[in-house]
Amino acid sequence: MARKPANREEAEQRHQTVLNTAQAQAAALHGMYRETLGTFLATPGAVPMPRAARAMFWLGRLRQWRAIHLDGGEICSGTHRLTLQLGVVEAVAGTHALALHREQWSGPHRRQTYERDMALQIAMLIALGWRDLATFALQAWFSADSELTPPAPIGGVAGMIVAVASQALGNSPPIMAFQRSETLLADIVEHWHSDDATFTPLSIQLAERHLAQCRLDTEQSLFDFDHPVEQAMPVELLMLLRLRDLKTIPAWLAEHTVLRHPIATLADITAPIPSQRCIRFAERVSGLLPSYTGLLHSIEAQALRLREP
């Protein structure tokens, strides 16, 4: 169990400092990624697809951050939520193209950065209520039967997300390997669907763990939440609540520091919509990799299901 902060004010100040630092770093990269993606859209052969996919992924993440950075506001409007969802679809579009090139970034000495990012995208999809789309991503990126299965066991928050999502969505998970310090995550995998008496203390511990894991990655430490989106929106916790079919944050959790941001809620579920640059990116990638169209079909199917009366 993570050590509790000395007081809530200290925890909130620490949390805000991390958010501000991550925001500044993310903004500095925006111009570079936008130029890379623009070149790919205009002349696909001029930019390697994995590089363009990383640009699409990070631009989607930056769009999400702009949606949730509310300048001190206390209300998250429908416009902000739509922008967040556009960014999520963009990030998933880039992630899927990266997954199709796993051999270029995976290996025995990798730091599992991409597996973590992929798992966080699945948690976000479930938190938004897009279970069908999450199922597609889970099967394509992590299924034991998929050609894209990572060659080594996964642990940490990525392992917890994939294991729980696999149970809930009826998928075959890859091999998990939790370390001694990750006992809480293993307990979550076993008890995420247990009664409130069992789940409540685990969820509070997970909220505390989230705060402890909100840091910028260093050469010595790989923290779970190094991007301002997850630092403001605990997607792994919201995923669990959504999978337990809750409509609102329980009272015993709602006042926790990690859920103070206006975006950290279980909002009404609406259909996914791809942005224009996401559509153009998908068209370019599909022309080079016909199998990529599976993602487009999944987005359309999810939207149709949610629009059904």
C-alpha cells in the first residue's frame, strides 16, 4: 500500500506541480509532431509510418490535455468532453498503427513504455463507456491469440488493466508478472468484481497509489503516469468503476484528491467521433496497410451501437 500524504493540501500542491511541468513539456513537442504528421498526410512516402503514428498518438494526447486543462474552471462542458473524445480516438488511431510495427520497438530490453501507453488507452476507452472499441483494441494489441502479442510478460498498471479488461470483456490475456511491490495490483485483478466491502479499501489504496505514481519518467524510474491526461484523470480507477456498472463516483471515493479534477467523472456515454485529421491519417495508413481498416470498422460499429434506440 502506498504511503498516504501528510495532508490533502500537500498532496494537491504536489499533484498540481506535476501537472504544470508535464503540460509545459507536452506543449513544447506540439510543433514538431504537427509538422511530422502534416508531411505524412501530404506525402506518405516521405515519413516512416511508425514515426507518423507516434505523431498521431501524441497529437491526440495533446488534444486530450487541451480539453481537460480548464484554467481553474469547476465545470467540464460538453465541448471539453467532445474535444477529449476526439483526442482519444486520435491517440487510439496512432497506437494501432504503432502496434502493427511492434517489431521496431519491442525487444528483451525495452522499458515497456508502449505497452503501458496501449493499456492506458484501453482503460480510457472503457472509462468513456466504449466497450466494443476497447474489446477490439484489447484483442489486437494484447490477446494471447494475436500476432501482435508482446513476447514477454507484462506487469505494473499495464498488466492490471489488461488482466481486468480481459476478464470483463471475455478476452484471453497475455501472461502477467506482478512484482512484490505490486501486490495491490494483483489483488485488484482478483477482486475488482467483489462486493463493496472488499472493493472499497482496494479502490482507496489504488487512488493513493495513483498519486504516488504521478511523476515524470527518469532514467532510473519508470512511473505509471507521466502524462498530464492520466495525472488529471485516473483512468485505471474510472475503468474499474465503469466495469462495476456504476453511474457516478461513490461517495466514499468522490472526495479523494485524485478525483478532484472536473474531468475525473463517469460522464454520460456518447458515440466516438473521429476528427478530420484522424480520418485523413487512417486513409493514408489503410492505403499502406489494408489490415488497418479493422480499427475504422470498430469505431463505426461502436458509434452505431451507442446511437441505437
